[in-house]
Amino acid sequence: MRKTERSVFNDLGFSPREAAALRMKAQLHSKIIRYAKNRSQSELARMLDESQPRVSDLLRGKISKFSLETLVSYAEALHMRPEITTHEPAGALDAAGI
């Protein structure tokens, strides 16, 4: 039996593709929050070039209000280095004869 990666998003009925995108958003959001935790909302608003209510939404975990692209932009504005890492499917190298 092949082991699959499960998440709360899969358990809530999202497709594997939707779940993967939501996992990325949640992970990036979490890292932004950890990085920003010692900053005031007004300081973050200035750094992110956003309104204070928008920063409040970010800090309160309203992830659905933010696209992955917006979160990447915020991470960049905070001098973080967001990256997307991909992995070959299990057994892909064996199937390719490598």
C-alpha cells in the first residue's frame, strides 16, 4: 500500500490539488505570523504597504482573505525568502531507471 500525505484539508473534503495549495498558504501564513509577532500592526502595515484592518485580518488568521500570491508578496516585503519546493513522486527515479 502506498503511503499518502494527509492533512486537515483532505479530511475536510478538498481535492488533493486544493489541499496542496491550502497547505502552502497555511504554512506561509504561519511563518509570516511567527516572523511578525514582535511588530506592531502599524509597523507591519507600513512594511507591507497595507491598511491596518488588512494587517489585523492577517494576524487574526483570516487566511481565506489572502491569496498565495499576496502572502508571497508579504513574505518578500518582510525580507523573508519564500520558496516552493517540489519532490518527485515516490518511485519516480526507479521507474526512470536512475
